[in-house]
Amino acid sequence: MASPQPTPRQQEAQQRLARQLADLGFALPGSLVERSTRCGKTGCRCNADPPQLHGPYLQWTRKEGNKTVTRILSPEQRERYQAWFDNARKLRVLVAELERLSLQAVTEAEGWTNKS
């Protein structure tokens, strides 16, 4: 049985994606968000009306195995690693595009109709 042959246009798109992936560099997974919190101590300003929450804190959360790992980053750490967080976002976009292209290629190669 012969291997499927994507169209020349699909092959060019795949090669473009591969070049972009190769150029990415380091990528940090997870989410980086700013959070303000309450401490729960009675009489603290975070429980006043209106509350004055603690923070903001830069919170980096990611999965390691089945566990959620959270780190608090300093503004300097955020600055140092922001490009890595940006690369992770680009990586997810590129992988999604490669998957979409692959689905299109298999659908065309097999003569399936594309029903959403």
C-alpha cells in the first residue's frame, strides 16, 4: 500500500511550519498570570470594605505529570523568561496548524467529505 501523498501546496505549508518550529528556541509551558489575593487574617486590609488585596503576584502554573506546579516569579524573572512564554504560545499555534493541515491532507487523500 502506497504512502499518502499530500499536495505540493500542503507539502510547502508543512515545510514552512517546520522552519518556524526550528526557529522557536526554548518554550516554557503553562500559564503566567497576575493575581491579587486575600490572606484570611482578621483585621487585615484585604478583608476591609472595600478590600485592599495583596499583590499583584506573578504566578506561573504548569502541569508536571498529574500534579500542578506553581511558582511565584519576580518582575525580573518575568522579563528574563517572557520570550520563552511567548515561544510556548507560538508553539501551540504552530502545532494546531500542523494538525489542521494533516487532517486536511488525510481527508483529501482518502476522498472523505469534510463534515464539521
